[in-house]
Amino acid sequence: MRCCSCGGLSLRVLCDRCRETLFSPTVHTRTVGTLDIISFYRYSTLEPLLLSKHKPEGWRIYRELGKMLFRPFMKEFIEHDDGTVYIVGVDENVKSGYSHVAQLTHAMKMKHAIVQPASLRAGNHVNYSGKPLQYRLEHPRDFVYSGKKDVNVILVDDIVTTGITLQEAQKVLMAHHVNVLFALTLADVEESL
């Protein structure tokens, strides 16, 4: 197999050299409205890997990124938090044979971190890629929540651009008496990180 980043021979999706040198995360928190959004990278750092979500082999890359980043983050969070937290992926719809967000949320599953698969679904499957903010505001996702109520939740998505989708998800969860602690994403498009 070849490393999906450098193309070198590797037994893993990402070789050890790329894991150590290229993929050292720079954790950043951005606040959008009342929601804190934690991201591991700038979008430009991971762009080729993030775009793999549109390809059948992308599930392997997203699963590996989830194991590398989201799982250790969750272990650290659980150590410093009392109680149970629920993990909710933003619109875990299956595209290209898998859900890229589900690959990330699955990596976070552990004792006291309970994943609620496909519990926050978009009623409107509009594509925001390359669209301006006004378009996003005029075409909301119309999320429907079917998970547990009266719980603490971490929202998960792959990329944050404007934060509109995560804010809309937060509002829907709050309407169901769900406390959103923060959102967690792989990458932030905002260039001022």
C-alpha cells in the first residue's frame, strides 16, 4: 500500500514520517455565535486528504484521521470531565458508500463517550461547496434530531467554513434540551489561524 499523503510505501494509510512531520496538529478554537469550534488544522494543510471524502477510498483516510486526532482528544477530554458525553455527527448521510463524519465519530466511541449514529440528519441536502454566505443563509439544512434529550453533546463535522451549519445544528439540539459543549472539526477554512 502507499501513503495517501507522500505516496511512499507504507503499511498504513498515512506513513509514520507523514504522521510525525506533516500532520502535527495546531489546535485552534474559533467562536461562532455562542458555539466554540475546535479544529486541528487549517484547511489548506489537509486539503488533498479532506477531498478524498468524495472518493470510495476516502473512508480509510477519514477513519485514520479519526484514530489519530479525535480518539486521543476524546481520551484526554474524558480524563478531565466527570460524567457521560454524547457524540453527534453533523448529517451522517451515506455518500460514496460511507459517511465521512461517521468515520470520525466512530473513533471517539469509548466508556463515557457515547456515539449517537445518524441522530442529526439534514432535511435539505443542499451542497454549500463554493457558495457564498448569503446562499448558505437562504438555504438552511433543516436538521431533524432523533437522539437523546437532556444530555451533554459534542458536535462533530469534518470542516468548518462559515460555521453556519454548526450553528444551525446547535439551535436544533438546544430545542431538544441538549447542551452542546462545543464542536470538533478536522479543519478550519478560516485563514487567520
